[in-house]
Amino acid sequence: MSKKKGLSVEEKRTRMMELFFETKDVFQLKDLEKLAPKEKGITAMSVKEVLQSLVDDGMVDCERIGTSNYYWAFPSKALHARKRKLEALNSQLSEGSQKHANLQKSIERARIGRQETVKQIK
């Protein structure tokens, strides 16, 4: 008898995002609990947990309308989020490079007029 290996949480999250990106639709929880096991192999029992973790991380949007919660995620939002992250990291990199250059200049100015001393070990 072969045992079927379950999906890791990260694999479930990835597959859930694929489901949103491929369908480009808005879902209720009950729709996802029916669709995710068929389409992506995510067990119905873990759909709510995976969905909540994606909502908590800001990867899936959730809105309560009346008594129902609606969930959606579109590829364009993910693209914009990655672009913003890339811009933020690039600005941090340029700030770090500028700071490094300023510190190197400070070191060079501090060395002017100083002599290196040689320590003798006895």
C-alpha cells in the first residue's frame, strides 16, 4: 500500500494563488472549498486555513458584503506589489551605497596627516 504524501503549507498557498490567478474571479469560502480540491488538490479541510494565511499576508483581498465574505486576488496586484518591493529594495541599496561611499571618504580624510605606527612584539 502506498501512502499519499500531503502538500506542505507553502505548496497549498502557491496552488491557491494559482487558482485565483487562473480564474481571475471573486469567490466565497464555500465556492473555494468545493473548487480547490478538484482543481488544485488542496483538501477541503485546509482551504480556510490556507486562505486566511494568504489574507493575513496581504496576498488575497477579503471584503465582507452583507453577511458574506468575498475573496479575490488578481495577477496585476501581485505584479504591482513586486514592483513596489523591488523599488523599495533598490532605494535601500542606493542609500547603503551612498552611506558606504561617505564613510570611505571620511576614512580617507581621517588618514590625512597620520602615520601608520609599527608595533614591535617582544
